[in-house]
Amino acid sequence: MSDNAQPLAATVPQAPPAAAAPMADLPNPLPRPEGEHDALAQAWRRPSGWRVLTVVNNTSIGLLYIGTAFLFFLLAGVLALLMRTQLAAPDSHLIGHALYNQLFTMHGTVMMFLFAVPAVEAVAVLLLPNMLGARDLPFPRLSAYAYWAYAVGGLVFFCSIFFGLAPDGGWFMYPPLTGSQYSPAMNADLWLLGIGFIEISAIAGAIELAVGILRTRAPGMSLDKMPIFAWVMLVFCGMVIIAFPAVIVATALLELERAFDMPFFIAQRGGDPLLWQHLFWFFGHPEVYIIFLPAAGMVSMIVPAMAGVPLVGYRWVVMAVVGTAFLSFGLWVHHMFATGIPALSASFASAASMAVSVPTAIQVFAWIATIAAALRLRPLKTPMLFILGFFFIFVLGGLTGVMVAVIPFDLQAHDSYFIVAHLHYVLFGGMVFPLFAAFYFWTPLISRRALSERLGRWTFWLMFVGFNVAFFPMHFTGLAGMPRRVYTYAESQGWGLLNMVSTVGAYLIAAGVLVFIWDLARNFRPGGSHHAGNVWNAGTLEWLPNGDYGLRSIPRVSSREPLWDQPGLAREVAAGHHFLPHAPAGRRSTLVTSALDAQPDYVLPLPGPGWAPLLAALGTAGFFLLLTFKMHVLAGACGVLAVASLWRWLWDADTGPDYPPVDIGAGLRVPMVCAGASSHYGWAMSLLAVVCASIFGCLCFAYLFLWTTSPSAWPVPAELPGMAQPLLSAGLLLAAAALVACCGPWLRQSQQGRVRAGLIAGAVLLGLASAMELHGHWAHGLRPQASAYAAAVYSVAGLQAVFALLVATMAVFTVTRSWAGRLSDTRRACYHSTMVMWHYTVAQGLVGLGLVHAFPLLAG
């Protein structure tokens, strides 16, 4: 009976069968060719010595990712303890107000940007390939690049606090406080460039994960058979791709204002500080669910394994996840009730804030129903303790969330410690407790020993009791009138006892985390293919035997819990009886399947270890960070290093039609390459185009928002430049599009000279169109510092120029590959990628011209 046919609580699944016998007790009926396993292990061998820094496979990168994210969690926790120590008693002088401003800014920034999102991406990088039955993610070097960029950039950013350079405007960085007038030092610049750069890394990881989920699932794993964690991470990736560009645009606009006096947020010249809040919270409130949904996905994987039954209401949970994501994009005004926004806007946001609790409640009821459906009660293990603690804390946080969704109450509680309590009940309870449950649950997958149950219980109770002791009193502190972000308070306020209790609770949390670290030191022993194994008798593919290469062979699955429903699957996979049990041509590879029903499509060759991702990440991080310190020459050198490393990385990414079709097993032979939009890189470029469209959409929103709030800064139609120049620019854009459209047939006819000439001429036309647009405004007397209108116009034209330069670079790369004999109708990955970005740039340019030139005439 389907989940759609019965109410949630009525869908009671069958219990799984008993655990299969160990592999050693089962015969191997179909021996594989001699040496096949050795060749597979050799292709996937991890580098040693200094070359360990060149690893790209998901297991190594995932562990590095998790370790670095956990390090940032510890560092942010130390900052929190310093703040709580300062606030433990009234009139304390342990920490001055300047340092305290840096502490609370860095604490929030590190927790939100350097821990929460990277941590869930890290868990996904580690688990998803094995969970989906893949050998690795489709772009291993992109994962490595995203990790190193995040690690290097994040550590440099955190170290700024030791030199008095840490940002001090709050993790939300509201202007005008963070504008050059009130914050002239480079502290704010470090936040703006650093965080914008780190968000780019997060978007790169999201594109990698999305393509991996859609195209590298095990044969037979159709969308309705995917593990719920894969569904959640797919939704997570979509939210990151749409929401994160908003904060990139916001940070870019504020940096342009600080560096070049372009008045986006200066009210005296037509700007509006509320523009920042709209852009930031369009990212910021989906960010809460971007953090929560993956944690909820972990819960949806752990609860069935611990209960011994499949998840109740699978389809309901999937729809709830999608519904939560959809509603979360209507909540950003939830943070702006006290800013004087129109009552109608506030009412819609209030309604959406209450409505989002419905799909969240569906997930909670599904978990409860799954526990209730268990045929017998099992002893509570540490992962389940953290899950139950999550239930208690997150539900309380959800209740206070409904309270602050009520506008009159929010106006009273806004910017008080009540909001601090609500925020931590939702984020700490909704993300950190499930993450610790995941640590204890999945450690046997990668360690020779599971973590200690005894120490795990100490960790849980110290953290659970400490959390509630620390944050529950803050509800009362806030209702008693204590504002957020104050570094001290008078004894006469009467807040001393509650703050002392909260400080004691914070130290209890720290004690629990220290016990966990001790547990890790005693028991965590990465063992390659020798790990503790499926100690929970879970039913999903990540628990199959694996080595450095992931699975020995890729199975065909027929259910959501294949280890429960396909007896002997572990033995068969380990013996190489399923798909792709070898290393074709001695190379790393994985199987690409169709997006909907997961049928074998082609074999994807994967790159091995290399220095290019690390050097590209170092160059990119150095470029952004050195720009912050106005070291332009060194920044330029780092930029050259980044471009050269990326060039080297991409040069051999397209292996070409050098291999015959591959026998993957079961009598199937599939190609080892795929060209065009249906390939994995075609999907990745489509997702990148969505990111670019989101960036441009946010910039268009900024233009229109400033027009609505400060129409006096906009010129009357008679003062606008004529239409001759924009029409000519549009003609050049269309000519560039038409010219490169001819390159496709020329490439199929092997007319390489025409392809090269068409790409070069088209790039020149794109550059001319952008140059004419910028020159036209300048020649008309418009200067970007004059008003918000001028700043908005130049930002639109400037973004188009950046894309024109990007496309020109891609065209040069494609032409170079053509000269080197690496471009053909079947070896066309770089050509197709260039075409996607080319046509997007043309479309963006035409819309930008219409916005800047036609809209003021129509509106006027």
C-alpha cells in the first residue's frame, strides 16, 4: 500500500529480515578474472607523503571537510565561552566593548558560514557516493577545490581576531554601521570579501552534489527509491543555488560602496540601508532551513535503522522537505517586522512563518510513527539519545518561532535575548544534536572501532542539560528587557542570576564536547576497507563493504532498503558480481545513470590525485584576501596562479573518444564518454547558469528596489541617454549569439578554422557591446558616485562586463584546445560549456539593456 493512499500514522511497514551472515561464512559462486581487484585498488590508491595534499576522492575530502568544520565549531564555541564569562556577572570588565563586538560578530559568522553549511556539505561528500552506490562524486577535483578554498580562506579569516582586524558589525553586517563613514578600517572589508568568497565555495559544492545525486545513482535507484538523505541534499543544493547568490550580491554592493563610494545604502544620495536587509535575509532565512533540512535528513536515516523498520510516510516526508524549502523563501521579511515595512508585506511574512511549521511537523510525526512502528523496543543507543534530545529542543524552538511570527509579540521581543534563545533552540537543537547523532551512527562506516557508548552517554547528557541550562533562562532574560549584543549590564537591572545560570550551562556544553573529543581520540581509527561495519543492521547502501575505491561493484537495487530486501547483496558486491567491478583502461571511473529511473547511461572516467585543485584554491583565496589588504600586485599574482591552475586542471578533464564501449556486467556495454547537454557536465553548466541568473536577478531587484524607495534620484526621461547606443549594443549581442550558433554545425563538419574564427570574433563582439554600454553612460556625464541610480546602472553594466570577460576566457581556452587537436564533435565538453555561458551572457545583456534603458522610459 502506497504512502499516498493512507494517512501518515496508518502506513506501517514490514520489519526487515535478520542480518545477513558475515561475508566470510558465505561462498563466492562466481569468481572474477584474476587481477581485476588488484587493478581496481591500484587505480584508486591514495597518495602518501606530501602528495596526501593532492587527494581528490570523496572519502578523504569528506573527512578533511568534517574535521575542519568541527574545528570551526570548537573555535566558535571558545568565543561563546568568552562572551558568557564576560556576561556572568554585572558590571564586568573582563572584556572591553570593542573586543566584545568582534567576539559576537566572529562567533555568529563562524557558526553560520564556516561551520553549519560546510558541516552538512561535508557529511554529504563523505556519505552520498556510497549511499547512492557510486564510486565518487562526478567532479572530484571540484570537491577538493571547494574544500581547500574553504579551509584556507576560513582559517585566515578567523586569525584576523588575533590582530584586531576581525569584523565588529555583527554577523549580519547592517549598513550604514558597516559603511566607510562609521567603519573606515578594513575589518568590514575582510568580512565582505572573505564571506563572499566562502559562499562561492559552498555553491561549487552544491552543484557537485546535485549532479552526483541526479546522475550517479546505482542502477534501479529511481527517484522514489533514493535514500531520504539524498532527497534532502538535492533540495538543499537547490536552495543554496538560489539563495546564496543574494548574499554574494549584497557583499559585492557594500564593498563597492566602501571602496568606490557607490551609494547603494547611503540615503542622502538615493540609497537605502533596507536594501541590504532584503538581500541578506533573502539568503538568511532560507539559510536556517538549509542548515536544518540536512540535519533532518540524517534523522530520517538514523531513526529507521535504530527502530528496525523503514521510514513511515516516505513520500510525505519528501513532500514536506520540498514544501519547507518552498515556503522558506517567503520568510525573509520575518526578520524585518521592526523596520517599518508595509503592513501587507508583514502579514504575508507572518502567515508564511506560521505555515512553514506544517511540513516540519509532518517530518516530526513521521519520525515518531517510525519509532512507534518498531516491532520491539531496543535499548537506547547514543545516536537515538541525541535524536530524542533533538526532538525536545527543536520542538521548543519551533514553538517560540511561532511566537515571534506574531507581529505584536515580535515588536516587543525583537533584538532581545528572547531571540537569542529562539535562534539557538532552532539552530543548535535542530542541527548540532542531529550532527552528533550522525557522528556516533556513521563512525563505524569509516573507523575500525565504533565510538564508546559510555562516553557517548556522558557527552549527550552534559550537552543536553548544559544547553537547556544555558539557553532556556535567556527567554526570561529577554522578556525582562535585556537587549542582544550588550557587553555588560548594571546590577540594578536584575539580570545577574539568569546570566550566571546561562554561563554555567555554556561550560557544561563545553564539558560534553570535550568528552566527545576524548572519545574520538580513544576510538576513532580510520581503517580504509577495515572498519567496524554495519553494527546497527541498517538497510542502505553506504553500509556495504568498501575500500578506497568505494564499492567493489555497483549493485542494481530494487527498494529503498536494499540490504534488508536483497539477501546476500553484501557478499555479491564484495565479490564483484554487479556492475563495473573493474577499472576500465586502468582509470578511476564510476557509472552515470539516467536522472529519473537510474538506468545505466555511460561510464565516467574520474581524475586522480593532482596539485591543480590545491594551487587553484590557494590562488583564489590569496586573490580575495590580499585585495582586502590592498596588496594589489600580490593579489594579481595569486589571481594568475588560480587561472593557470584552473587551466591545467581543465585541460585534461575531457578524455575524449579514446576508449571503446565498456562491458559493465550483465551483458551491458556502454560508452566511456558522453557529449552535450545530457552529460554530467551539461547538467553542471545548467545549474551554474541558474546561479548566474540568481545573481543577476538579485541585482535587478536592487535596481528596482532603489527606484521604488528613492524615485527622486532617478532621472526624468528627457535626461536619459538616447536609444541609439543601447540598440547598437543589443545588435552586437545578437550578432555574437548568431555567430557562435554557426560554430555547432562547423564543429560537426570538422571545420576547425571556422570554429576558431567564430569564437574569437564572437568574443570581440561581446566585449564591444559591454564597452559601448559603459562608455555610453560615462560619455553622457553619469558617474557611479553621483547617486544610487548611477551606482545601480554601473553595477548592471559592470556585471555584464565581468561575464563578457569570463566568456572570452572560455572562448580562448576552447580555441586553444582546437589548435591542440583536443576539440571535436564527440570531444566537446569545453565547447558545450562555453556555449551555455555564452548564450546566458547574451540573454543577460539584453535584459540588462532593457532594464537600464527601456524601464525608466516606461516608468516615467
